[in-house]
Amino acid sequence: MPKIKKLLILGPGLLGGSLGLAAKRHEIAKEVAIWGRNEESLRFAISIGAADTASLDIANAARDAQIVVFATPTRVFEQLASQVCAYLPKQAVVTDVGSVKLRACEVMDQKFPGRFIGAHPMAGAEKSGITNARAELFENATCILTPTDKHSDYALSEIENFWSSLGCRVVHMSPNEHDLAVAYFSHLPHLLAAALVNSTLPHAPARWKNIPGPGFRDTTRVASGPPQMWSEILTDNRANLASAIAQFLTALEQISSALRNDDPQPLEKLLRSAKQLREEIFLNNTLS
Amino acid sequence: MPKIKKLLILGPGLLGGSLGLAAKRHEIAKEVAIWGRNEESLRFAISIGAADTASLDIANAARDAQIVVFATPTRVFEQLASQVCAYLPKQAVVTDVGSVKLRACEVMDQKFPGRFIGAHPMAGAEKSGITNARAELFENATCILTPTDKHSDYALSEIENFWSSLGCRVVHMSPNEHDLAVAYFSHLPHLLAAALVNSTLPHAPARWKNIPGPGFRDTTRVASGPPQMWSEILTDNRANLASAIAQFLTALEQISSALRNDDPQPLEKLLRSAKQLREEIFLNNTLS
């Protein structure tokens, strides 16, 4: 029997839709409700079984909800939280899926004192929108929870159970530490992939069109992510990202300077270190 | 009936082994012979059916060969060419699989006047060695042929048939143009992937070990390639690579400077351009 009576998802996009599908598959709520501003997306959510009920009306959607997930862009959190707040039961706990946490947690702690736990499920795809939603998106994904000193133990345990029951591996971090870690491992790769595309393809004559192979394709894959969403994410985390870029430039200069050497040995050493470091991470986990 | 009596592969590595397997599968030679310095690799080649005969003796291997493929590191081409030259039938044509062409083609044109056609099959994997050889490695791969003004029409047509019959899509380029194109689309991504790993993983505390997800994994995949081989490739093409790095730094600075802007619009425009350029290449071909 599902423990949660009503789960409310705000925002019928890739993550919101996938959340609904996963919640239904794992039977974690009696009712999965979805709220959004776009009627077509809501209808689609119902048609694929990502929600039992869908509404354009926030008062109606919030009624009796036990868990609320903000799956909209973080820029609308403040306004949306003010609206939903008035209609939400006092016991309801709140989480989100935002990619940058410091500012969002400040806003949400204020709107939902003690009952908000920020979350960042490290799952996504370069194809956005609810039409690409998949029930298995969260299986084995790392979900970073970012409790602050404002949280209640009840909220933390409810939200931790929620993400675990969707198949996520839950870890805890402060919002600050989270934002620094994703600057390195998510935001920097995104920015480099875009820069790699922008520095090569515009200069390529048409007859080179078959030259980019699987290596180039994979190195640049994340650059096919939704530009509006990503420009907001990168801008929201720009201070940490600036440090990450600076460290990247140091490592690139180290390799470039080894490359200017006649002896391939120092370069080989840097490449070997990269291979070893990478394989410590990816050969021993499910991502390899 | 196979048209070629004897195909000789020099170097029982990932590419040499895969070539043998593909040649057997497509029945393009009556005898596939392999030569190498490592007896164990030769034995392995025979055991997986990548060759009919294997030899440590170059005179024996070269006898009656009609097509010879250099699948060794380019650094040994000159010495190996001198050895094989003496035993090779006058009619035999020669090709290779090297990743950098200008210098290699100069050497080989001198050793095999009129009968060498450089080739670069754009196929490979981060796992090297004959134990990772696969018959399908060349299926639908782009193979760049780099004929020079020294080539005979006979050699070009024989070598072009050879690569096509392995399943490759053959294109032609001068050695110079080839080296420039791969600097952008193969060597630059490799170097950036290594720099990304070296600038992030050494600074990550142990508790971040689950943070690098599929995006980081794919962006850095090529950094798991064999370090010695890659340091030689990158060093051999360092002049072109230096230009590619300079252009990359310009594109990166463009993105970094947009990031310093309070308005996410200019950044969004750069990310949108990257997405569009990338999808022109990868959504309309077999790599998507």
C-alpha cells in the first residue's frame, strides 16, 4: 500500500514527467497530481500515466498534498512558492530538482520553514520536455540532498524516503558544497562541450562533415541540452564555475606546455594520470 | 572468391586484429597473414581467427603479399618499411592506419614510390590491444585516404577497394588537410577530456565520488585511450593542435565573458548555436 496519499509535482517537463512515471511504477503515492501552466503538457502527462490528476489551478492541485516537488525552473520558485503556500496542508514537506542550490534553498527555507529539503537528482538527458520522460530516469542515479540548519528531522526523513523509493542513491551535502561539486562535474563539462562545438564546427568546410566521429560525438553530447535551462543554471552558479574554469585552464596549459616539448614523455605522464583518475571513478561503478 | 591472394597486416594491436577479423568476415583475401614482434599477440590473433598465418620473421611474412597494412605506431614506419621493402613483390600496394599523415606519407612515399596510399580509418576505442579487436570496428566508419602526387592510379584503386570492402565510407584528403581536420575533431577533444579530468578529479574529496554522472563520463570518455599512443599522436600533430587550442580558447573566453553578464541571454545564444551546430552533424547521420 502506498504510504503517501497525494504527491504533487509542479512542472510537467522531463523531470516532472519522469518523477510521475517513477512514482506510479514504484507505487509510492495513492494519487500523483501534476500542476503546470501548459494544458497540452498536462494532458500529455495524463495520457502516458505520469499523473492521476492534472490541474492548471494551484489551489486545487495543492489541496491535501503530502509531498510537493518543485520541478520548474528555479527562477519561478519564489513566486510559485508564495502561491502554493496558502493552500498546502501544514504537514506537507517540500523538495525540488534544481541544479543549483544555495539561492534556491534560501528562498524555499523562508517560504516553507523547516519543511523544505533541497534535492538534485543527477539524472537528465539532452532531450528535454515531458515527451522524453522515462520511468527509469532515477534508477541508480545519485540524488544530492542539501538540508540546511533550518530543516526538521521529520522533513528530512520523509524526503529521503521519497527519493530512495524512486531508485536514487541519496547523499547529503550543504548547498554550498553541492554548488561547488556540480560546477566541476556538471557545469564545467557543459560549458567545455559548447565551447568545443563553437570552436570547431563553424570553421569546418562541408567536405569535413564525416570527420567528427564517436569521440567528438560523446565529448560534446551534453552541448545538446536545452539552451535556456542551461544558461540559467550556469549563470546561477557562475562564481563557482569561474573557479572551475580557472582550474581547467591551468590543467590545459600544463598539457599544452608538455605538447611543445620534443619529448612525448611528459605529455604521456599527464595523459596516463587522466586515464587512471578517470578509471578509478568509472570502472568500479555502474556507469562504466 | 577472394580477389586478393595474400593480405599482410603489420602489428597485432586493436586495429591490426580488427582488420584481420574484418578481412576474414568479408572474405577479401585468400590468406590473411600477420606479423609482429610479440609472440603472444600473434598466437592470440590466430586463436580468434584474425589471421591464417602469423610470423615473427618479416621476410617470411612479406613473401607474395599483395596488400600490406602498416598497423604499428607511425614512429616505427621508417625502419619497418626498410625491412619489408626488400621482400615485397614489386606489384604489392601499401597502406596504413596512422592518425597523423603528413610526415608518415613523406616517409612511405619514399620507401614505396607510387604504391603507398595513406589511410586513417576513423575507428578505435579507448580499450587498446588485440584482445579488444572486433570484426565490426570498421563498419560504416569514415576512412580518410590521403593520396599524394606520388601515387599511381592502380595503387589508389586497389587501396580504395580494400577499405570499402571492409565496410568503410572512403573519403579523400591531402595529408595536410587531414592533419588539420583531425586536430579539430579528434586530437583537440582528446586533450580537453584529459585536461578536464586532471583539473577536477584530483581536487575532489572522497565523498564526491558519486557526483560525476553520465555527462562527465561521456565528456571524458576518450581520456581513457592508451596514453603512449596518444602522446605520440598529439606530439606528431602539435602544430595543427596549437591552432585548434587557440581557437578553442577564443570560444571558451566568449562563453566565460557571457557568463559574467547578469543577463543570461547572450550565454543562451552561444549555447543555442552549439546545440544547433552539433545537431546538424549528429542527428542526420548514423552516429546520432
